[in-house]
Amino acid sequence: MALIHSFEKSGNTLFRNRGRMPVILFIIAVPVIYFTDYSYITNSMAMALSIVAIIVSLIGFMVRAYAIATTPKGTSGRNTSEQVAESLNTSGIYSTLRHPLYLGNYLMWIGIVIFTFNIYFFLIVSLAFWLYYERIMFAEERFLEKKFGDNYLEWSKTVPAFIPSFTNYKKNEIPFSFKSVLRREYSGVLATTIGFAFIDLLRLYFTENKIEWQRITVYAVIAALIIVVIMKIIKNTGLLKEEGRS
């Protein structure tokens, strides 16, 4: 099998299984936190790192939300079985980078990684994320090239893959839809808050040998759960349904 076909095949396999990555991160985080030396982390350092971690994750959420809120049906979905694209997105955030959802994913999860206060874990996860998603992006771009031909190639020549560039920014062709964000992103908020709570409780247990449920991270998970239940109820009523949106 030619290398290009091997990369494409492995990329599609990783694409279908990308939802397992957070679970793998949770598992790896256990020994990382256990062996991390927290004795040199002062309260002020812990507070500063925690704020940075939350901000990074929030930025990731906003990147994802903006991409999802300004794209039409058939793109930027949570599909896991195969690549989907009914149209080529080239305006708005897609005029600044080709894979905004993956950038958003990275920032959301790397914020949780920063919360472990372990620089080596941060570097390893960043490298692993890039190696993992590079194959996915390769397969996705092969799919788009086959489907949209020269239109895709011309767009991809001027738009970076992962690091945004605003040189050729074009205004959105699709108006921003807050309904799309409410309908599709509440599960990501819940997963992120669970990640922060998991790290917080695990670190507390390993450093002080106790579990304390009255913590901000736990309250955040409870609030996120309430939001999820409310959003699911509202979603089932059809109030958030929109024409031309996934």
C-alpha cells in the first residue's frame, strides 16, 4: 500500500475512534498526578495555573462554538462513522484556519492538562495530540480534495491548517446561530468540567489522602449536569431546531 493511502486509511480509523481520546487522557492522568511533585507549588502558583487552565479551555470552547454556530448543515458535525461535507466552508473562522474544531478540541483538553501542573505531561500530550490529529486532518483533507477538487486546493494554499492567520479573513457567509451552540455543545461543557473535577479530586486524594466533595470543580460538574438535562428537554421540544443547520 502506498504511503499516502496508508496515511489516509489510518487517519480515517483514528477519525472514527477520536471520541476515545479523552478516556485515554483520564487513564494516563492517574499515574501522572500520583508521581508529580507538588511540594514546590505554592498557593499563588496553583491559583495562577488554575486560572490559565480555565482560560485556555474557555478559549477552546469559544473556538468550537464559533465554528459550529457559523456553518451549515452537513459540516462540522459530531459524525463518527465517516467524513461528511455537503459544502466547502471558506469564510469566517474557516478563512483563518482549515481545522478550527480540532484547534478548539486541543485547547479545551490542554487546559485540563495544564491543570495537572505537570509541564512534561503538557508537552507529551501536545505532541501526541499533534501526531494523532495530523493523520485525521490528512484523511479529512484527502476527502475534501476528492470532493471539491481545485476549489479546495486553491483555498488550502492560502489558509493554514491549525494555527490561525487573519491575513485573508473573509466575513461569514452564514449568520451566527446561538441555537446551534446550545443544541450541540452542552456535552462538551460537561466533559470539560468533569475533566477538571477529576484532576482536582485525584490530586487532593494523592497529596492529602482525602476526598472532599464540597469543591468548586464538583459544583461546576453539578451545574453542567443541570444544564445538560435542561438542554436535552428543550432540544426534544424542537425549540432549538433550525432549517439548514445540523
